[in-house]
Amino acid sequence: MPRSALNGAGLGLRRTLLPEFQLMADSAVDFLECAPDNWIGVGGAYGEQLERLAERFPMTCHGLSLSLGGPAPLDQELLQRTRSFLDRHRVVLYSEHLSYCSDDGQLYDLLPLPFTDESVRHVASRIRQVQDFLGCRIAVENISYYAAPYQALSEIDFLKAVLDEADCDLLLDVNNLFVNSINHGYDAAGYLAALPRHRVVYLHVAGHYDEAEDLKIDTHGAAVKDGVWNLLEQAYARFGDLPTLLERDFNFPPLNELLVEVERIRGFQHKSRKSQEVRHA
């Protein structure tokens, strides 16, 4: 399935939810997303359930372990296994984090890069290598961060420079943008306005924890908050009703509660389409 066929609202595939996913109606979501790092080489009952779901729903993949900004050479074995996984499950879009997560071993966290010209060149070169190896464009995700190693560039200027230098796409995580805008004191609407439309191909929304008025923690462990929903509407107004994934990694409610949030995404997408039709009439 070509990437252009991806649309609507999706849900993250987590093993905890597998039994409920098997019983879920085909119309409940438009696509599923999984982290290939957690599924490569998985067989048995889990592997069979993944196969069945991949036959029913379009699949996207969101990598966790490539460490695009890291100092160590790219993991060629992981790249090869990732490419095989993407081909086997007919994955329509692959994304990774604009961060690093390894240094002489996995650090098990997504750490921010210095916002410098040297960092732009380093990570962009590695993104190009990944795209060449996988034989497809990838999307990089703006991460949430709480301290930056060094900022010669602003976050938005760093991101735009990486996208241009690497010639890759952007997975815009709306929750990460909301969290960062509060924690680092910048205007989220201005950030959206500065993003090049042709780079943004896919969106994420998720819940976060309100530690304080000026400190939000990206958790993926709660329902999406009103501020993030409002920012999602603004993103649709700028970029159109792009395919959007609801992320939830723990504190799972019954599946029906997650599907209510999926339907809310669909509602915003429908509203955006209608608004575009009126503008172009």
C-alpha cells in the first residue's frame, strides 16, 4: 500500500491490548502502529496475532533504537532486520526519533541533541544512510526534552535544518510540541506556522502529566488533554487532516475508552476537511 493511502486515525499496538485488538471491528481504527524493535523475531502466539492484525489493518512503524543522533556507527543488523520487518508486514510509513539512545550500549532513553550546525550535519547524514538502506523516505519525530545540551539554534530552526539537510519527512508529535512549548516558554502556534507544510506527513497525540503550571511531563499514560486537542486542531488547519495516531503506553483503560479518543480525532479530521472544502468552494 503506498504511503498516500494512509489516512484517518490509528492506535498504537501494545501486547497488553492484543486480546482486545483481535476482537476489535475493522472499522474501529484506520491503521495500527507498532515499534518494530519490540516485535522483530517474535514468534508463537504473539507473532501469529501480529500477522493477523497486519492483514486486517494498514501498519505504520515507529522505531525506538536506531539512535539517529548517536556517536556510534548505525546498527547494520538492526537496519537489516527492520527492512525485512517493514517488507513482510507491508508497512506504509516508518519513523524514528530525532534523538540518540546509545553510547557503547543502549541508554534506554531518548536524549536530545545539541542544537548546532555540526549536529545538523551529523544526524542528517545518518538519516540519509537509513533512507538509502531501507529504500524509502522516513519521518523523524520531534521529541520532548527537559534540558538541552547546547542551543546555538532554536528548536524550530534546528528541526527545519535537519529536515532540509536530510531531505526527510516529519512526524509531528503534537503532545511533544505542547509539552516543550510550556516547559521552554515558546509559542506553539508560531512553531506550527514555521514548519514547512510539505515535510509534515503524520501526527501523534498522547497524554501527559501536569507536574506544575510550567512543567509538563510527557508520559503516554493518560488521556489526551484539552490543550493538546486544541493544538491538534491548529495543526489540521495548517497541514490538513493528516493521518494521526493515538499513543498510549501504560495505565491502559478499557479499549472502548481509547476508541472514544480515536473517534474524537476522526471528528477533528472531518471538521478540517469540511473547512477546507468551504475555503476552496
